[in-house]
Amino acid sequence: MGRVRVLVGTRKGAFVLTADGKRTKWQISGPHFGGWEIYHVKGSPVDPNRVYASQSSGWFGQVVQRSNDGGQSWEAVDNTFAYDGTPGTHQWYDGTQHPWEFKRVWHFEPSPTDPDTVYAGVEDAGLFRSTDGGKSWRELPGLREAKGHLWQPGAGGMCLHTIILDKLDPGRVSVAISAAGVFQTADGGQSWRPANRGLKSTTELPDATADVGFCVHRIAMHPSRPKVLFMQKHWDVMRSDDGGASWTEVSGNLPTDFGFPIDVHAHEPETIYVVPIKSDSEHYPPDAKLRVYRSRTGGNEWEALTTGLPQQDCYVNVLRDAMAVDALDPCGVYFGTSGGQVYASADSGDRWTAIAQNLPGVMSVEVQTLS
Amino acid sequence: MIRVTLPQHLRTLAQVDGEVALRIDGPVTQRSVLDALEARHPTLKGTIRDHATLERRPFLRFFACSRDLSHERPDTPLPDAVVNGDEPYMVVGAIAGG
């Protein structure tokens, strides 16, 4: 039947939620690192006991934690994220150039083939890699040469928040940066190019179809189809059928196409999920109803999933890294809210249950499917 | 022995209870105390001082003998009372919030 382990990062610590394959009774452990902001917790696909956590604080900076027993115990590993060489500058709010300064790790992406290899997406935007389980980090500096001098932080910071690895082609990596856009390498990180053709930001950019400057919120890919990418942009839900070379809008009948997370069903590569949010200045659901929208057609045609979700007086947000799916059948879907709820559906989104209700604001949700 | 006190979160990170006692050969300065502290507890590297510049993180302060030493030069000798172990060298998290 299998089991699931849900790794939840919150504004005041990490929590680990576990259940058997029925996904009806949940046990919660934590907080781990109580009082610290946990931007992301993610396990290795090849060794589920190997888990990485990003622990940060306005007082004490960045700490990287690693577990070798599925989150029961932790050890601090290297927290040195030094940009390669002279890091150079990027655009600043006043139009001047500003030097790159490390602030925090937003996202860990463990390798699909090696438990000791893990990528870290950081703010100010950069991509680091460890090949020794987090004991040391090296930047892939070629990314910042992809017009980095034109990148400019958005209100949430200039963060690299999405890392897409292709198990079938290890040299191919896609990343997304707020507010710079999508960037890709085909040679393992030596050279990078913007991959934003087809994106439009008519109110946020003076040139609506510029090479860089797009506030991409999240990208998702089904591992069996690396050429198909789905994107939740600041506004607009997009898809690419050519590996990111071009994008087309698939917002269709969504009540609003603003939002943060997007994810793909584990067994149906054309079934995708988003959580519409009213607007970029009102980070809560439209009509005060928390609704996940599912498309079984890869976009354009969307249905609201509401059973078990609050349908009145709801003003929470769902952040970009706070949605995940498990690999059981039926597929489980999970998301966490700024109000500290974690919702789970064990039937691909038809019905939802709050499996945690009073956690600190949720920043990230990841799921491990265990044998 | 030099006595060092840490904020709760750094004590948890370093897995220590109470004060940290350090033996320092040579001049006892803020730099030598923090170097010794980080050598004893490497997980604290980067959490008190910047990795590269070794500058104090903005929301931490260094107190001793009822004085704020945060803006003192790092190689200025610490007060005798700290050197003798009569008073602790305190790493303090700044008040923040409302």
C-alpha cells in the first residue's frame, strides 16, 4: 500500500506529517528548528531518508540541515554560499547597479539519481550545487551571465525558487527566478539562456515581451515528459510543449490567473493543479472561497475543486513551493496555506481534508511516497 | 577561561547548554574569542559573522561588562574582567518585532 511523508516548511519551524497509504490518519512531528523560517524541506528521490532543509533567520542568517533518517534527526552542514569570482551587479530599484548579496536558500532540488547531489536556489538569484551531501557548495556562475545585469528584484526578493531536473538528460536544467524569468542550460550548467519567448507582462514591463524580467512564480514538469512544462506566472498560466523554447497561455476559464503554485498529477501528465488568488495586491482567494482548480486537458479547461475546502470567509494564500503530489494510486495532492493549514486529497483533488490546522504560516510542502 | 553566552537559537544550533567556556592563547579580543568559538562549534560559522567579511550580522550585538562592544575594533583587547572569566562575553540577539 505504501506510506507517505509530508515535509512542511513554515515560518516558525519544520513539521513532518506521516500516514499510511489510506492517507486518513496523520501523525505530526515537530517543530524541528522551532522559531526559524524554514523555506523548504525536500527529500532525495533515490534515498528517501536523505532530507535537506533550508533554515534561515533575520538574526542568524542561513543554516542548512540534513537528515539521514527521514527527518527524525538532523545535522547542520555547510552554509557557505559564496558566489563564484567577482559576483558583479544586477539592477536595483533606483535604476543603479547593485552587487549580488547572498540572503537565503529558497529551494533545494535533490538529484533524481544521486543522494549526495543537491541543487540550491538562492536569493540573490543564483544556483549552487553540492556533490557531497551538503558539506560544500559551488555556484554555477554561468547562469548570472544570462543577462544578469538586467535582473531586478521583485517585492519578494530576487530569488531562484524553481529547479527542474531531467532524469533522462542530466545536463538539462531549467530554473525560474523572480523577477527575471526562466533560464535553461543543456550542458550541465556551463552556459545558460533565457527561455521566456511567449511570455507577456503588459503592465509590469515596459517591453511586454522582453528577453528577461518576467515574474515567474512556479514551473512544474511531469518526469515522463520533460518537453512539457507548466507555469504559473505572476499573472497567466502558461505551458510549453517544446521544453521551454516557447510558451502559450492556458489560463482559459480560471476565475483569476494570478497565483503561486502549479503541479502535475503523478499518473496523468495532462492533469494539472493551480490555486487562483484574487490579485497581486490582494493575496487571498477570489470570493473568499479556497478553491483548487484542476485541468485534465493540460490547461484552458478548468474545474473548481471545493469539497472539504472553506467556501466562505477564507483569506489565506498558498505560496509557490507549498503544493505537491504523491505517487500513490489514486494520486494524492497536498497544499499548505499562509494560515497554517495543510490540506490533502487522496483522490486526485475531488475531496479535501485538513491534515494540519494550526501550524505557523506554511512556506513549503513536499511529499515523499514510501514503500 | 573565557565565558561566552549565546542566544537561545544559537545554543540549540551548537548543541550547548548554558555558557561556552573557551581557552584562548594570546591576546583576548573579540576576533580571537569568536574565532575560538567557531572553531569549537563550526555550525556557528556564518550565524554571528559574515562568512567572507567576518563582519557582525546586523541584528546581533556584542556586550560585556555592561558595555556595548558591537562597534569596537575586533582586535581591541577585551576588558580584564572578561579575560579573567569574571564577566561573560555576550552575543545578543537584537530586539525586533512589535
